[in-house]
Amino acid sequence: MSTETLGTSTRPHTPFGQPIGEAVHGWQGATPIASDTLSGDRVRVEPLDPDRHGGTLYAALGESGKGPRDAPEARWTYLGGMPYEDRTGFDAWLAAQADHRDPRFHAIVERDSGRAVGVAAYLHIVPEHGSIEIGHLHFSPRLQRTPAATEAMALMMRHAFALGYRRCEWKCDALNAPSRRAATRLGFRFEGIFRQHRVVLGHNRDTAWFSMLDAEWPAIETNLRHWLSPDNFDADGRQRCSLSALMARSPDAG
């Protein structure tokens, strides 16, 4: 194998002169996701348990927010439509999600009240390549746009990288502007649009792809810790510095 110097980097080549990626020394794969509970100051991210989480989760997801797009049905638009009509249907849907191993669903539980207020999942879990996605996010109005929601995502990202994953992905409908803003705010980098990726409820879906790499995580985690610190909020709970501003200052932002 030979190498080629390009600027300040050296690119390996095969004996046939073909450029290849840099060696990943000692790579043995990431650790598979297990049934771990992730604990923060505001929330716990717990493996989904219909018996333990079903009652409070059904109530939370049935609440309406302040605007028409925060109605229960509207919050399912970019997730393929509301998958249940009543409590019986919800229980059946929740049990089916809890049985999956990929996606592996979790409940987001308020630390103080013990109420489940949202769901999230790890999916497209490929330990041999060190790639994992965070998705199937469904937050109740009680959780949306709160420090608790940010902490839940930080806990899931931290856990993935601690298990040795090299790449964490975020994907959403390209027309889902709130999800795209959330990805950027959390430090994910936009990679592009997969055109005509799916047909969802009879409509075309282009999918926006975002990613975060293990080398980028330490700086992102520092920003998340800074933003989540109690010192970053005044007596009325208003943030002193936005997470987007902190991410923009990071030397790896872009």
C-alpha cells in the first residue's frame, strides 16, 4: 500500500493506485444497544415499557399545544400519520413498538414527576460499522421546546458515542422545518436531500439527512453542558445564551 500527500493530509492508496479511506486502527465495532436507562437532571430516557409508561404517555401525547400544528393529530403528520384512534389502539401500538429491537424505543420520563412525556428511538443500528440513528421522536406539548427535550437528546447522543459509535444520524422529511432546525441546533451537520426517498400516505417524501461524528462530539457535548447548566437560565427560566449561538462559536461548526 502506498500513500499520497494532498496538502497537509496523506491519502492511502492500494497497490493498484486506487485512493481509499484512512485506516481505522483497532476497529472492532461498537457495542450493541442494550436496555439501559439514561439519567439526567431533568429527565430519564428509559427502555419503553407499556405497563409502566402507557398511562402517562397516552395522556401527555393526547394534549394539545398552543397552535393548530400542536394538535395531537398534527404532531403525527411527518411520522406517517396518527397510528391509533383510542386508548385500545394506543396500547396495541405501544406494545408493538416496545417489542422492536431496531428501532429500539425509549420513553422520555420527567425526573421529578415520573410522568412519561415523549418517545424516541435508536434505529438503523449497525455496530459493525459504528453507525446509529436517533429518530421516531414524538414529544408532547409538555416536553416540546424545553431544556428537558434537549437533555433527552444529549443523553441519547452521549450514550451512543460512549458505546463506540462513530456516526450518529438524524433524518426527517425535508419539509419538516422544526425537525431540521432541531438537528442543526443540536450540532448535527446537514448532508443533503434524498429525493423521492419514500411515499408516505400517498405523498412524496424527500428526506433530509444530518450526521454527527465521534470526533465532533466532544465540542458539541461541551456546548450542550454549558447550555443545560442552571447558570444559563434566569429566575424565570429564560435562557441567557442560546444553544444555536454556542454551536456557531464552535471551531468545528459549519
